[in-house]
Amino acid sequence: MHSHFPSGASVMLFIKGEQIFAFLIRDFSGFALSMVLNHRNSADQEAIFQAMIKKPARDETGFSRVWGMVYDLKDRYVVHD
């Protein structure tokens, strides 16, 4: 099977676990915030949703490293008709 990915693309597919975890926290917290702001909740539900809202730790170095790998691969993938 022929792959259209450049040889360095496997590096792009490797993302640190911390970055995936940060994404999941943002998604989970966004859901909880939506529930708090847009729905009528009981006091118990409100407390649970408030406890779900967290801010992930920032990892600027890791983000920059992954973004740099992704950016370096721009224009290297070609869609064949």
C-alpha cells in the first residue's frame, strides 16, 4: 500500500500525552460550563458541574515543539485526483 504521507509524517502523529490530556480537560470543562450556564440544575448537579471545571496546565514548550513539527510539514501532503 502506497502512503501519501512524507517520511517524517509519523513524527507529526506523535503528540505528547500531556497535550492530549489538556485537550480532554478543556473539552470536559467546556461541557460542564455549558451545563452550568445553559440549564436549570439542582444544587447537587450545580456542585458536580462546578467541580468538573478545571484549567489545564500550560506547556508552551511542548505546544511549540508539536506545532513546529506540524508547520514544517505544510504543503508536503498532496491530494491526488
